[in-house]
Amino acid sequence: MHIKSDKSIAMGEKITIIDVARKAGVSKGTVDRVLHNRGEVSAKSAEKVRRAIEELNFHPNMYASLLASRKPKILACLMPYANGGEFWAKMEKGFKSGADSVSEQNILVTFFHYNQYDKEEFEAAAKKMLESNPAGVLIPALFQDSTVELTQKLHTMDIPYMYVDTRGEGDNNYVAFTGMPRFDSGMLSADLLTSRFKPEDVEDILVVRIKRDVKGLSDPTRRRREGFMSYIHEHLPSSKVHNLYINPSDQEEATREMDAYLEKHPKLKHIVMFNSRLHLIADSLRKHPSEDRIVIGFDDTPSNVAMMKEGLATMLIAQHIELQSAKAVEILSDHVITRKKPKIKDNFVHIDILTRYNIDNY
């Protein structure tokens, strides 16, 4: 077999593992063992290989190498049960779509689920996930304190992780993030809710919240509320913002709670909900109609879309849930294979404003 000399490597010609072996004066197998850190190689030979790689500016095809090894890399998704809400079903669908797109790279995606309202279940699922020793982890940060503890362990174990939809606060060790800029989306919701009115006509604003927020255990919409309140304090300082907490696990109870509030405040014109559960108040809005009421919600889940088409919701602020989670899988897969940092760390998705006039084309 003819092996080209240094001089025969023309400018722009692809350098191969054979070129590295010839340059280092070792076998092709030795170069392969150095590249993949497997098998015994003397320190002297390893140094020769590394020097040859640097001098030849050799860039191994890590994707092909991973396939050749036949050992799959496992990405773990730590997330609420998909049947815990339409939002999570969409997110899991996106993760699975992303898994399909990277399957040829010998990447597998597994799921570790928990009840989104149960901190102990989250911690148990996180423990089980860590024991599986994944190559990378995808996390929506619901329980902030527990998420911080988990990501500190991941960092110590040198397991790369990235956030999806919500980030861990005060953490800068994550590989990347995909999701909506939450503070900005809160400000946008405030503008959409109030800007068509004169400031003096916006007396009361109702924020419908989930009862879990009372204990503060899982509060992924906090930054969104902060953005909302920042807008209100700046533009509508005399307006009063009220909070109504409803039970997301009991539709009848949620309807009774909302009914009671609307009966007590029949002139209420401004209602907003910062998560994907706007549909929980649909029955109440149907029973207490108002022509000039503005109702803003988040996420294009089927129930929310049906509610908007009926005219019960004015607008939905959406973010292509499935696309952001699919992209997260692709970003983390690339990092796991190449160990290179993504060019963009915070991948903010578009903030989309949906009405019944454009929802069919979204």
C-alpha cells in the first residue's frame, strides 16, 4: 500500500489517521487508541501521536468514530410526566423528535419522569437518573433548590447538562439553554393586556396562578411575573394586581374558585395566566361573558387553542415547544460527541403572538 509523504499532502487535502501514524512513526491502531483513550499506549508513543496531530492540524471525524465504537451515548431527559399536562406532552414529543434526528450518531435518549407538583418525586427521579451515569442531561428547572443541588453534582461528575424552557438561577455551568426569554415575555403579556386601554381605565388586573406557587416549591413562571410587574410599575403604577390561586388537579374546584371571583368582580376586564393552563378557567369565562374583557395566556396547547377559537381567550403567547426541545437534543448531542462548547449558549426562541386569526397557520 502506498502511503503519501509529507510533501505529497497537498493544500486542502484531507488529513487521515494514516498520515498521523506515518508522521508519528507508529501504527494506525496506536493512533486510534490515543484518539479514543482506550488500550495501553506508552507515554512516548502517545506524545508522538499528539505532536503529529498538532503539526498536521488533524481533525478526526468524531461522529464517524462514535459510530465505529458502536457504544451509544445516552442523553437523559429529567422532566414531568407527559400526561401531567399538554405542555409536557409537547415537550416530550420534541425530545423524541430530536432523538430521531441524532439516532444515526449513535445517540439514545431516555426519560426520567416525576410529578411536577411533588418535590420528593423530582429528587427520586434525579437520583435514579444520576445512577444511570448518562453522557448528558436535559432539564426544565422547576424546583429551583433541588435543581441547583442536582446540577452541582452533574458539574462535579463532569456530566454536561443543558436547560430547556426554564434555567437554574445563579448557575453558569450549563452547556446551553433553549427557551423563551421569560422576563421579556412577561413584559410583553402586560403590554398586550393593557395597551389598548387608557391607564386610568385599567383599575384591576387578575393574575390566575397555580396553588403550588403558594409554597414556592415549583414556580417556573416567577421570572415571567417579574417582567409583568416591572411593566405595570412603570406604565400603570395606580393599577391593582390581584392573584387568584386555583387547583390544577381538580377542574371542578378550579371552576368554582374562578366563578366566585368573577361573581364578586363582574367588571373585571384584564386577566392573565403565565403558564399553559389557561384552559382551566374556560368554563368560568363562558358562564361570565364580557365583550371588552382581555384574556392573555401562554402556549399553544390544544385546549388553549380551542378556547381562543371560541373567543374566550384574546391572545396566546407561544414558543414552538416541540422545536425548542428537539433543538436542545441536537445541541447537547453535538457537545457530547465533540466536547466543543456551542457557539450560542442561550438559544432564545421567538416570542409569538397568536390570535384566532393566525392560529391555523402556526
